[in-house]
Amino acid sequence: MADRTFLDWPFFEDRHRELAAALEAWCAANLPVDHGDVDAACIGLVRALGAAGFLAHSGGDALDVRSLCLIRETLARHDWLADFAFAMQGLGMGAVSLFGSAEQRAWLDRTRTGAALSAFALSEPKSGSDVANLETTARAEGNGFVLDGEKTWISNGGIADVYTVFARTGEAPGAKGLSAFLVPADTPGLEIAERLEVIAPHPLARLRFDGMRLPGSALIGEAGAGFRIAMSVLDVFRSTVGAAALGFARRALEESLARVRQRELFGAPLSELQMVQGHIADMALGVDASALLIYRAAWTKDRGAARVSREAAMAKLHATETAQQVIDAAVQLHGGDGVRSGHIVESLYREIRALRIYEGASDVQKVVIARQALAG
């Protein structure tokens, strides 16, 4: 059983502890699911999470970041695809939750109940971390816009019902000339150009926009505000990536504790070897340090901070890098079983790698932290 004593920390209120208990019970009864068909699994998980009421936390008037982090951590510990399914509902509609019009917010009624899947289309073949240099264009024409270009590594690409798409509208050079648009998946001119396969299967795709026409009502917020909108969304959800990594790390530690208590070497349990105890100590320390950084960032945002770029960057960087180390140690402690296809720690080993890249690679987080420190 994973450690839950952190819920007594002063970052949390009773409502958070009640949410964690309810979700823990739901996970025990419903997870993991069959990952054989990841598209079907994700669609089914979104429907199930919506029916259980947990997607109500994924968007709306007030995003509670502590709740988002608790949900992602718990889901990731039980079933990484469940975490993915939940996370994309929040990230995909984050711009609408924060800046959307009344018409656009009608989509939240569908994504928060699991009736529709959402996606966040920001990355491009030539611009991942360098958002300001994206090349997809949105040309004003009549009362609307015409979009041309490509997006790639789009989570839920190919199965989403609605996409938040960022494109260059040209009000100014660089970051000040971007805008955000809400795009239903059935919009003519939107093509799923390629489904992408990765080491840990998830629904990912490359999108192509070929003269895609959108009405003016598709614009989220103001023209030219796309970079600010994207950064505001990531400011909320970046900490939750760290929370997912924390869930992976907790599961790896949990599996390792069971392994070293049960497995014998030289006539005694592995847990009696000092080298093994050293690994366990490092893993436990890393887990708690990550949790403190994650829930500090979430608490700070929930307390009304306009931006938590520094805190969120620290949380994501430390939690994802540490989770990689914790899971690697778990593989080592499991020996041959740790690299056996289908074993829990083998799956965690493949799953964690992408979290050090998406929503801002680790090196980018270091740049954010350094700039904040130097500006201080």
C-alpha cells in the first residue's frame, strides 16, 4: 500500500482528503484496464472517469491545482493510461477554462462528463519547446480565419472530438503574433496525417491543416494572445505532470518494498542488505522531496498567485528526473524480472521517459528556473 501520510500536510484541506479517498476506492475497483487497444482504452477511461464524476475537476470556472495533482498522482500509480486520459481532458480544454467565451465553454459540459475527448495542439515539427517560432498560420478572411500548417506529438490526436490549436496570426513578430482557436474534430480541412508509435503506447498523431476555415467565434480570448494563453495553461498543468511522475515513483517504490521483503539472497531477505537499504532510502527521499515541490506549487497557485512559473518548473523538473531514478532503481532491485516485458516496473520504465520531455523538457525547466533566479 502506497504511503498516504502526505495527505496530512498543511497544503491540503478536508475536501482534498475526501477526494483522494474516493478516487483510491474507485481505482481499486476499476483499474488497471486492458491496454491492448489504446484508443478504445482511452475512450473507455474518459467515459468511466466522467460517469464517476472525477472529470468535473478537469475544467471549469475554478481549476483547483491541488485536486488536479492528487487525481493525476493517484491514477498514475494505478494505471498510467488512466492518468493520460484524465490529463488530456484538462490540458485540452485548459485554454477554454481560463479564457473561453460562453459559446466555447459549452464544450466543457461534454468534456467534464466524458461525452467528448479533447486535445492540446501546440507542438510542431520545427517548434516544440520554442513555442514563439511555431509556423502554422491563421489568416484572417472575412469574418473568420483560414488555417494552414502542421502539429505533431498531439496527445489524443485521432480520437479527440475537439482540439485547442495555436497558430500565427501575425499581430507582431514572435510570441506576440500567436492566437488560440477551438477546433471541432470534424472541421473540413483538418486531417490526421499520421498516427505516431512510441515506446509507451498512447494515442498520438500528426495533424495537418489545409485551408481549414474557422468562424471568428473559434478564436479563444483575443487575437495575438495565444502565447500568453498557452503559458497560462502550462502554468496550471505543468505541476500535474510532476504529480503523474510522482505516482509512477510511488508505485515503483511500493513494488520494490514488496520485492525486497519477499525475495531472499544468501539466506536472508534482500531488505537486510545495507546496499539495498541504501537504494530504498534514496527512493523514499526522492518521492517525498518531489511531493513537497509539487504540492507547494499547486498550493501557491490555488492561493491566488498570478504565475507560478518558477515553482511549477521546479516541481516538474525534480519530480520527473527523480522518478526516472526511482524507477531505474526499482528495475535493478527486481533483477531479470525488472526488464521482463509486461512487468509493472518494466512498464513504468518506458512510461516515465516521455514525462521528462513533454510540457517543457527538463533542460527548458532549468532555463526557466535560472532566469527566475537571476531576475530575482
